[in-house]
Amino acid sequence: MDKIIIEGGRLLNGRVAASGAKNAALPLMAATLIAPGLHTLYNVPDLRDTRTMLKVLETLGAAWTRTETEVRIDTSRLTGAEAPYELVKTMRASVLVLGPLLARTGYARVSLPGGCAIGARPINFHLRGFEQLGVRTTLREGYVEAAVDDRLQGNVVYFDSPSVTGTENLLMAAVTAEGKTVIKNAAREPEVGNLIDMLTAMGAEIQGRDTDRLTIHGVRRLHPTEISIIPDRIEVGTYLIAVAAAGGEATVTDCIPAHLPSLVEKLRGAGVGVVEHDTAITVTGIPPGKKDAPALRSVDIRTMPYPGFPTDLQAQFMALMTIADGVSVIHETIFENRFMHVAELQRMGGNIKIGGPTAIVKGKGRGGLSGAPVMATDLRASASLVIAGLAARGVTEISRIYHLERGYETMVDKLRGIGADIRIVRE
Ligand code: EPZ
């Protein structure tokens, strides 16, 4: 089992570039299925999850090539409409091929993704929305079959909660539907905006970008396009928190500061210096043990849909709060089981108590964590353990790092580039 080994206590200084957003690359790669032809996507991160999405597209008959950051996908000939369990079970975002296949062929058969470490993660909102557009959905042998006889029919779709991939799936289905579709209580994440930009470039007619109400006027067909993936705001946030926890001063480049409104405010509230530039953010973490250094203050967070505090940064921020001075109340409102990192942080000395969707973190001040062998359980929990290891005294060994490799492009190299004593041991 490959492991990450970290010798904590090093200050982090220098510059690190953000990669393209995993959670934009996945829907945008799926969107290529809607229009036959050659599509080009720029700034695509090379991750376990983007490689899985390419396998899913290949299963459907698409052909692709990639350079370091560019991916060309040719969807001229589709030979299938089924996303198999073997692939979907490794990446639930495979369900994002449902909308495009319905728009292109009127039929799709996708394995139900099943739950994952952070929650049951049903797709009922997606399926209810498709039914609103005239699609028949049936669940059989763990697969969902979605079919429509002729064209999808535009309609009003209302989401009980603003599902990100639910909004993306319905957008991709509605672009060639007959008439007008209105999506109410839509997700407003920047990744949804990136998808809207791509669909518009393909000839779709969509109003309401960045709002919770999207209006789509269906068109007969779309054409291939080329599009750039936006920077990964969760990766950027992860590095900002890492520098705040380890201390030092570093700049994350190639990013969009406006995509992290709530994290920037929370870091400043904790006493961390944050300077926003056009396409970069500089963060100054308080060096541990520096005489009369201002303390890292405990702040409360409540995860919310964008532009609220992202659930995907909750685990990372909790690691920071374990070494603050005070008590931080962390409320996870999006997923029902997103505290898998707590037990591992406790093994490193974190003083955390969980009560349902709330964690109470009693900060132990800088130097409050000590390195230990820990185990990653899901993508963002892994990032939380890396941050804790960077701030801890001594050596931290993280196992099951395949979780991390799903969503962070060359994280170990990027952290070494700003001074971390971190390496991968391939076993
Ligand atoms: C997207 O997942 C992201 N994944 C997640 O990132 C992210 O945590 C999440 O949005 C919230 O921001 C991708 O974009 C590929 P939701 P998604 O539908 O779309 C419930 C990461 O670490 N719900 O917005 O699956 C659901 O259970 C990943 O990169 C239903 O009940 O999340 C959850 O409680 C993790 N029925 C809430 O809504 C549905 O049909 C929000 O889920 C859909 C969702």
C-alpha cells in the first residue's frame, strides 16, 4: 500500500500553481456526448477521477487523446449507452453521462452509484427532474434505465436542495428538449457556470448563470466546441489552509480568488494574512513557536451551498482549528457522514467532540498535534490529514492515499515545491 510520509514543522514558502477543477472537468467531459464531433478541453487535471471519466466515455464509443493539460474527445460515433457498475462504483460522478445521453439519443442505462464514505448520496433529484422532462426511469438490477420516445419536453424542474451534479445533469438534458425548461433552486457553484459557458459555446440558449434559477430554450442540435476548465477552488483552498497551518508565506497562482469568498473571510477571522491578487492569493501563516506571534484564533464554520463555506473544505479547515487557540464549532449541513477524518485527527492529538452534524474543536495551540500513522478514508479527509501532518511535531504516515490521488494533481510535488518535507513511499 502506497504511503505518504511527512516530517512536520517545516514552514511553507514560495509559489504553487492551481490545476484545473476536478468538479468542472467531470461534467464538461460528459457534455461532449451531446454533440457529435471533436471537442477540445484545456486545463484538464490528470487525476484518477478524470481518467475514470475518460474510460466511461470510451465505453460509450468516444475516442480521446490528451497532452499534459489538453484533452481532445471525439464523440462522432457512440456505440453504447451504458455506464457499467465496475466504473460507476469507483466514481459516482459517472452519473453525469445520463443527461448528455438523453439529449443525444433519448436513452441511457447507468449503474446506480451506491453510497460512499461521506453519505448515501442518492440521485433521486436527478431522476425526478428527468421525469419532469418526459423521461421514463426504471430501476432494475442496480441500474437506472432512462428513456424517452421522441424529444425531451421542456418543463419546470424544482430541486428540494441545490444539487450540484443534479443541476448539471438537468442542464445537459434540457439543452435539446422541446421548448423551455426552468430549473428552480439550481446550484450556483462556479463549476456549474463553467458548464453553462461550454453548453452556450456549443449553441445552447441558457439564461441565469450564477443564479438559482436557470432558463433553457431547447435547440434541435448542438455543435462541438473548445473550452477551458476553471481553476480548482477546492485545491486552492486546501493549499491556503496548509500554509496557514504550517506557517510561512506562499502564493497560490493560476486561480480565481473570487471563487473562495467564504474561506478567505474565515482565514482572516482566524488571524491569517490573506492578500487577493487578480489570479493569485498570498497567504501568511503564523510560524509556530515564533515569539509573541499572534495566536491562530478559533472560528466557527457552517458548510453551505455556494457561495457559503464549501463542504469540500470542511475537513481541511478542521485540521487548522485543532491548533488554534479557543473553541471552534463546525457544522456540516450538506452530507450526513462527513466527519470520517475526526478519528484520525484525534489520533494525532486533536481535541474534537462530535454531536450529530456538529463537531466541537478545542484548539490546542501551535504544536498541539503530534505525528502518527493515520489512514485516509475519502478524498477531502486525506487532504485534512496531510495538513495536520505538515503542522504536527514529528512524523506522520498516511495510508490508502489512492483517495487523495482522485482529486489532487501531484499534491506531494506541489507541497515539496514550497518547502514541505513530504514524500510518497510506493509499496
Ligand atoms: C458535488 O457532489 C461534488 N462532486 C462534491 O464534491 C461536493 O461535495 C458536492 O457537490 C457539494 O458541493 C462533483 O461535483 C463531482 P449534491 P454532488 O448533489 O453533486 C443530497 C469532492 O470532494 N442529494 O450537491 O453529488 C446529497 O445526498 C466531492 O470533490 C439528494 O438527496 O452533491 C447531499 O446531501 C465530494 N438527492 C446534498 O444533496 C439527489 O438526487 C448535496 O449533494 C442529489 C443530492
